[in-house]
Amino acid sequence: MKKLTMLFSIFALIFLLAVPTSFAAAADTNVAKFETHLKSLDQSDPFVKTQIEKYDKLSQSEKERFANLVYDPEVHKQAFGVIQTIQPLSQKNSTTTFANGDVVITGVADFGSSKSSVTTQGVSTQAAEYSEWGSYAWTMTFLGIDITTLKSKVFYTVNSRSEVLRSDSCVNTHSNIDPFIVVSDGTSSHFKSGGYAFGNGPFTVYGTPTLGFVSASVAIIVKSKPGDTYGWKESTD
């Protein structure tokens, strides 16, 4: 009986030691996979470089937590649900969180000007026309590290009274370090309406086979005039 009890004790000890080790091994595997993925990216890309710097500042336990989020299909499926959800129109900023607050999705508006003066016979005067821009960016962040960003930026011309005369162009861009997601840019468009310049940037977001080949077609819309820029995301599926 004593021998049998001792055998059970040994098996129990082995089991208790093995379980934490297996969990740690899984976490280490995800960390190693993600770090290998980072090495495959364009290191000269400012977005990639900035996110790597953020990642390097995480503690080992934070890296494990981060990597487990990145390689969790359920988190990504939930993110796809957020991607496809239509936002209320005309927002300057928006925030959505899930996964106990570890995943944050933001929409942020920004704007700027290349306003300049014209000098005639030694007198500096305001230019009759000048260029402005407004942008709206949708970003998914895991533990403070930006994973995927979709952005539309519209350029337009205004007069000396800051009235929009015309829309000139729209550029839609993305940045992505998510190993489970592939992003494709569509052809952007722009127009003027109601005193604002609008930019429409379409994107298709694909999930890898691990996610079951899911996809979402969305547009990032930006609406801008001097000092007043908004944006939102639309599902175009």
C-alpha cells in the first residue's frame, strides 16, 4: 500500500510540474512565432519600426500575453465583427474595446494646412487659394501596440475665407503587422459637398486560412473643411 501511495504521489507531482510547463511552452511558441513574423516585415517601414520598439519594451510576461492575443482566432473573429459593424456617421474620435480591454479599436480624425502667403512688390499678402487636408484613421491595438491601421486622407483647395473650393485627391493607405490578416487597398475617390471635401478609401481585409478565409470590405470616409474634420467607417459588403 505504501508503494502504491508513493507511486500516486510521484504521478501527481509529475502532472503538476508538466501542466505549467506545457502552458509556458505554448506561450513561448507564440512569442517565438510572432518574433519570427516581425523579422519578415520591412524593418525600414516607420510603422513597423515603431511597433517593434513598443514590443521590445514589454516584459516577458506581457509579450506572452500579447502573442497569445495575436494568435487567438476567436479574438480575430471578434475583431472582424467590429470591422464589419457600421459606425455612427460624423465622428471626430471613437473607441471600442474587447478581450477584457486588451484590444482597443480607435477612429481618429486629423487635419492640416499648407497655407502660405504671397509677396507682391515687397508686400506680403494672403494667397488667394491654398491647400488643406483632413484624415481619418481606424486602428486596432493589442496591449498598446498598433496591429492594423486603415487610413483615408483627402486633399482640397480653399480660398482666403477658408471656404472649400474643390476636392483635389484622396489617398487611402494601410499598415499591418498582424500575421492573421492581409489588407488590400482599393481605388479611392473624392468630392465636394455642402461646404466639405470628402474622401472615400475602400479596403478589403482578409483572414488567413486559420481564420477560415473570412473577409470584410470596408470604406474609411473622411469629411473635412478647415478646422473641422470628421470620419467614419462603412461596411461595403
